[in-house]
Amino acid sequence: MDFSALITTILHGLTLGMVLMLVAGGLTIIFGMMEVLNFAHGSLYMLGAYFGYTVAHLTGSFWLAILIAPLAVGAVGFLIEFFSLRPLYGRPPLHHLLLTFGISLIVQNAIKFIWGNDIYSIEMPAFLSGSSSLLGVQYPTYRLFVLLFSVALSILIWLLITKTKWGVVVRAGTEDIETLEAHGIDTRKVFTAVFVVCAAFAAVGGAVVAPMRTVYPQMGVDIIIEAFIVVIIGGLGSIKGAVVGALILGLATQLGAVFLTGFADAAIYIVMAGILLFRPSGLVTETE
């Protein structure tokens, strides 16, 4: 492999990793604070892509699509949390997993009923088409935009978590929810806000990646499997771990496709098994 091909592969891996971060980050926050294994999170990512496609198709605006899609999915997230998850708080995680798995099936079938089984794509802005020179290689401009946009959103998530009062509450909730309740904080409202925000970020990921990966009914299942692997690698409930795990998985997927031809799909599982042999709790624990 020459240098330019290696750089291109690494950039593909970083782009995939940062998109995964938008999904896995919300997944790990929801689990860390609410102890909910949210299998429906991939469906929220998929809804973001479909809502984005619909808005872009009706208005012809890519930017309006990535603005409205997370708002619409955030509203769906509110309905899911308020009417289905809230009555099950305090129950074993298996109850949440079964419930959210059922919700994911409902969403997937609703999508097939409304949009059908066809494959769609959001047309990217003209100025993001073509390629740009980066590190001596020509790299697709839109992929570069996805990478930078995802990095910017990840920084925004970090700022929300570390620099705001809401973030302090979220971080405290991932450590000791009883302490929050002892201070008179209504944790149910906090749970709702966390679920809605995480749903919106997942939807942004779906809408932004649509011009690059297309929109299809199975995309929610594909992303949730990868997101769970990221959370397992990084450490359940750890936001830092989600970042590290997403980057590792993205790079492993792309480099595995190049160096492990014929075993590309197994590359991520090989990496996961290797990490868990030495760090069964994940690379980053909640206290790190």
C-alpha cells in the first residue's frame, strides 16, 4: 500500500469513527445515567436520515434537512421516553433492552410502511462535491465535511457535558443518581432532557451521513451493532471511552478492509476481543 492510499484509509476510518461517536456517545450517556440499554437508538439515527431526506426532497435544502431532522427526532425521543421508558425506571436492564428492541422493530416497520423499501439519498450541496487536497492526497470534500462537522458536534457535546450546569447534573447522575435526588433535582425531567438531546445528536449523524451512505431500512440495525461495540470497547457509561472506542472501531473497520481482505467484517470483533481480554470493563471506566 502506498502512502496516499494509507492516508485515505485512515481518513475514512476517522470519519466513520466520528459518526459513530454521535450515536455511541448518546448511547453511553443514556446507559450511564438512566441504566437503559437503548437498542432503539439506531432507529433514531435512521429516522434522522429519513426525516432529513424528506425535508431535503420537499425544500431542496440540505442545511434545512440537518436542522429540522434532529428537532423532529428529538420530539419522537420525548414520546418514547415519556410514554414507554419512564414507567420502567428502576427495573432490571433486560426489561429496557426488550422494550427498546421492540420499539426499534416498530420504527423499522413504520419506515417501510411510509417510505417503502427503496434506497434514497440526500443531494449534497454543490460546493461540497468533488475532492479536496489534504496531506498530499485528493480526498472527497463531503467526507471531509462529515469528519469536521462530526468533530465540531463532538466538541459541542463535550462543552455541554463539562462547562454547563446541565452537564454537571448529567455527570453527577452517571456517578450517583441518589445524590441528585437528595438535592431536590427532579431526575425524571433530567432523564427526559438527556434522552431527547441524545436522540437529536443521533439524528444529526443520520442526516449528515445520508449523502455519503444513502438511506435504507436496515441502517438503524447496522449502526446500533457498531455503536454497542464502541460502548463495550470504551467502557459502559464512559463518555471519554465512547470517543476512544469510536475512533478505534472506525480505524479497525477501514484498515481491516485493506489488510485483512476476506476477514474485514471480523476485524472489529478481533479488536474488541483483544481489548476485553486485557480490560474487561473497557478502556475507560466511569471514574477515569
